[in-house]
Amino acid sequence: MYPAPFEYHVPSTVAEAVALLGQWQDDAKLISGSQSLVPMMKLRLVQPKHVIDLRKVPGLTGISESEGALVIGALTTHRAIETSEIARSRLPILSEAAGGIGDAQVRNLGTIGGSLAHADPAADWPAVTVALDASVKIAGARGERTLPVEQLISGPLTTVLEPGEILVQVRIPLPGARTGSAYEKLPHPASRFAIVGVAAAVALDGKGAVQRARVALTGVGPKVTRAASVEQALQGKATSPESVKAAAGRAAEGLELRADSTGTADYKAHLAAVYTERALRRALARAVEG
Ligand SMILES: Cc1cc2nc3c(=O)[nH]c(=O)nc-3n(C[C@H](O)[C@H](O)[C@H](O)COP(=O)(O)OP(=O)(O)OC[C@H]3O[C@@H](n4cnc5c(N)ncnc54)[C@H](O)[C@@H]3O)c2cc1C
């Protein structure tokens, strides 16, 4: 099926893209990697009259370290993150999550900013970035603002981005000593989207107890969700296999689990616990090494 007819715009600056968005408002859609927008246009689920391509705007790609954070341009592809030396050495969770997204075409074209803006409830980046306390820089007609990813995504395929705003950067605080993070997912056999995906990030104190834990789940609810009960259960605890298993067993608490073609709500609660335990174990092992 072909998309409905549209006009194609190629701005060369963020300001130009913002101006075009302001001009065409709800009739316009930004395009980054095209991996979610084009299928939706072909199915006529969305029919923008104007498509604004961000790919010729300089400065929106790349990964660098700045002021204690890893700064990732919104148009950086999944593949660029998967293969980034700086990501691999400083935050290997990013490379492992990127490497598990879709197939080679999706990874070569799809972008981290497009994924966060699209806010698919089974996408990987929302869980990973929420667990890492990442924030996004957003450009709009009134200037720039910064928002934690946790506040960006408000529901399935829904964000708090205003119609005229563009996500331009993802900023991830670089972890200190005795910290570790890991991502575990059960991929859907066809799309590789997460049936369940769990990102865990932990920091240990000098005695080896958990000083801070962040656990974020994707695939099992309408949007990325922090597993607050798991985080609280780990706080201040030793990292024995028993305490990790007990904490992970609370992963489904507070989740809006629904049965669908991938399984019953009970099965998903089970998966949430199992994948949370796996992610925590690997995150803790990295924290001990680091
Ligand atoms: C077969 C297949 C398998 C996939 N498997 C996975 C998977 O396993 N895990 C996973 O996480 N994802 C998966 N995806 C989704 C993929 O990661 C997409 O790349 C991603 O969701 C959207 O990124 P994009 O750059 O392609 O955005 P686009 O498709 O270009 O845009 C998506 C939406 O975001 C908006 N948008 C894009 N960029 C910006 C921006 N900078 N600021 C504001 N709004 C913006 C667009 O207007 C559009 O509404 C899969 C996709 C396909 C087709």
C-alpha cells in the first residue's frame, strides 16, 4: 500500500525545521529513521500533508562525552550506538540494547530520538534510558527545554512533546565507580520488539550493599514503567542471589498487565520477574567489576 500524497521538506537547520512545524502544525510530521513513520503512513494510520526530513540537519548525530554525561544526537542510529567504542566502554548496556533492536535494516536506519518520540510501549530505548536517568533536549519555537525521559513518555505512542517541538539530544549521566547496568529482553520472534524488556542500573556502597537501584520495564504495559517495588526491596540490601530473586519477584507489582497474542497476564508477570532477575544479576556483576 502507498502512503497518501504529501509534500516533502528538507530543512538544513533545527530552526528551519521548527519553523516548518509551526507553519504546518498538525498537518506535518517529522521523519528521522522512517522505520515507524513510513509503515504507519503506508497503512494510512497517519496521513501527514507535510513530511519534514531531519536527516540533512547537521549536528543531530553522534555520541560524545561532555560534562559527566554521554551525549547522543537524536538522529544517531541504533547501529551507530551498537558499534560505538565510547558506548561500549562507558555504558555497555547501550550497545547490547541497540544490537537487539529489529533487524539490520531497522538498526541501520532507525534512530534513538525517533524511538523515544514514537514511544512504542514495547520499544527498547524507553526502558534503557529511564533506568539510566537519561534526559532529552527538546527544541521549539520558544527555545530549548530539557526533560527526563520518564516525564517525556506519557502513554502508548504518546509523549508530552508539543506539536512544534523536536527532540534533538539524549543525555545520559555517566555512572561512577561500583555501578553497573544491563538490559535483558524476550524479543517477539517476528519483530524483535520486547515481549518483556528490563533495564536495570545499580550502584553499590563501600560494603557491597545496594545504594541505588533503577529498574525499568518495557513491553508489559501501556508505557515504560519503573518497578518501584523492586527498587525499594533492593535498597540497602546485600546482593545475595536470594535477595535479588526476592526483589525481582515483585517486578509485576503495579503493572497494568494485559493478555494478548504473546501470552496471558500471569505469564507476563512471570516473565517480568524472570527478566528482572537476569538484568539485575548482570548489572550487579558489572558493578562489582567496576
Ligand atoms: C520490523 C521492525 C522491527 C522493529 N523492532 C524494534 C525493536 O526490536 N525494538 C525497538 O525498540 N524498536 C523496534 N522497531 C522500531 C525502530 O526502532 C524505529 O526505528 C523507531 O521506533 C523509530 O525511529 P525512527 O528514527 O525510525 O523514527 P521515524 O519512523 O522517522 O519517526 C517515528 C515518529 O517519531 C517522530 N519523530 C522522529 N524523530 C523525531 C524527533 N527528533 N523529534 C520529535 N519527533 C520525532 C516522527 O514524526 C514519527 O511520529 C522496529 C521497527 C520495525 C519496522
